[in-house]
Amino acid sequence: MYDEIIAQNSEWIDGLFAKLDKKLSRLAVKSRNIIPFHSPDGTTHDNHTDDSPLGITWWTNGFWGGLMWLMYHATGNEEYKITAQTQEKMMDKAFGQFDLLHHDVGFMWHILSGASYRLTGDRESRNRNLLAAGLLAARYNLSGGFIRAWNGDNAGWTIIDCMMNISLLYWASDETGDSRYRQIAMAHADMSMRDHVRADGSVAHICVHDIATGEVLETKSGQGYAVGSCWSRGLGWALYGFILSYIHSGKQEYLDTAKKVAHYYIANASVDGWLPRLDFRQPMDPMRYDATAGVICACGLIEIAKAVPENEQRLYLSAAINTLKAMEKWYDLSDEKDGILMMGSGAYNVEVHNWLVYGDYYLAEALLKLKGSDFLPW
């Protein structure tokens, strides 16, 4: 079933990837010495200079280099490799600001240094990724059984986004033979399964825990519409994050949870023509979307399709393809803008309908999965 659906869509998949490669091969040279981040007009701004608005420790800073590694693996184009290696060295500056680092070190280094090590065997890249894994593991609350999200006074806060970052810990256990990384990753996944994922498959973005017992004291809306709503990108982090935890651990409950979240996505996205709302429980007016949620969910749906029996595959794979095709009107594959996936949104009231660099990353990753790539950066 899986191969049959891919064959039916192969012309579209190959054609879209060829356009993506054409644009990115140019941008790989143009944006080699900057770390691009979001902009309302789709042009790149540098996020690694001292006067940049977000700074070198911003959570999205690994995605441009990570995208370059994806494209290098797929095409063999050395320009992608050179840019990826340049990005990695630029990110060394972030290690010097230890007090500003956070749970998103997986986003920052695993798809960058981790990818470099796996594709080239570079030992410096390995060391960078292990350092990032150590930083993430150090955020684990032993009493509460969770990885704290941010710094400051919110020691008991967890966010669903971290389900993507814990892939770094699974890798560290496999690489070093030290089971503690994996134990932390699974403990956090168990907490997220219990506290963040609701019975209907929707997801709470932020949970506030008692730091001594791990008890949930309250939930917060975070980047979604309101308390009790369902921020669509947070749903994507859960959908993709739990299938990744299943791939790394083999724990059946993680696959079951990924499927439950996927069913919530499919039920909601399908009624909107597969265009993901910014929050699935937001008001219908004004209508707000988040294209990044769509490509993240597509990545997770494709992996679920690979993990389930043949007769279940169509549900998940077709949903991924339907999402990617529906959003095609939001792809800018011209030379006029530096960004590709438009209509991304940072939060319900922030950066609505923008170009966001991680959207381009997950779009490329989804297409490469459909093309049969065997490289899973996470």
C-alpha cells in the first residue's frame, strides 16, 4: 500500500523536490555566512551577530545548517556541505553563553552537528553533539521526572516541543553506551504522554509541575489561542516526537500515542481542506493558519505509515500528501524571496503568516521521506 501511494504521486514528489533543490542550491551560497531566521517578507536576516534581535542562542539557529545537511545527503552537492559546516562553526559561539541555553539544544545541534557526524564522521561534530546532550540531560528534574523547558523562575514548566529534542538523548545513549540518556528521554516522554496529551488526542502546550512531586499544577495556553485549546504546531511536535520515540525505543505506547494525536490532526485538518489552522480550537474569524504545523505533521504521519501494518498505511500517508499538496499555494519557489514556505506563524498573536526557517527544513524533510531517503536526522 505504501509503495503504491508513493508511485501514484511520484511525478509530483520529484517535480516539487527538483524546484526546491534549484532554489536552495542558490541560497546555499547566498546565505552561507549568516544564520537565517523569520521575516514577514520572506527575506533572510542574520541571527548570529551581536546586534541581532534574537541572538546566537535562539532555538531555530540549527535549522538552516540542518537543511543543508538534508540537501547534501540527497544530492551530493558540495555547496550544501560547505554551508552546513560553516553554520556549525558559527554556532560554537552559543556554547560560550551557557546560561542562556535551554531545552531546545536538540533543535540547535542534533540536526546540525549530529547530522555532520553521521554523514562525515567528523569527531568535532560528535563532541559538539555530546556536549549538547549533556546540557539537555542536566535539565532533568529527578524528583518530578521531567526536563524543564526554560530558565529563570519557571523550574516546573514543561512544553510539548521537547518531545523533538529528546531524540538527541536517544542518540547519546546509542553513541556512548550510557543508558542514562535514554532513561531521561523515556521518562520525559512518559510524562508528556500522561500530562500533555489529552484523551481526545489534542495537546496542551505548557504544563506547570510541582518540582518535588511532578504533579501538574496548571496548564497554560503558551503559543496557542487559550488554555484548553490546541496549538497546531504543538500538536505537530507531539505527533512527530512520539513516533520518533517509538522508533528509538520500540515502546508500543509511544506509537499508540502518535496515532492518537495523528487522528486528532486528520479529523481537524481534513475539514479545512488540509490547511492547518494555527490553533484547532481558535475562532473561525479571523482565520489564522500555521504552515509549519502542516509540514511537521506530514513528517510524523509518513513515519507512522512506515510503522503500521499495510492496511493502516493509507490513512497516514494520504493525510501527509494531502497536507503537502494543499499547502502548495504557500510555497514560494521563485528567486524573488529567500524563504520557501510562507504562511507560518510563531504563535496565535505573534509572527502570524510569516516565513519561518524551520518550515523550509520540515518541508524538505517531508519530501525526502517521500522520495525514499534513508537518512533520519532525529
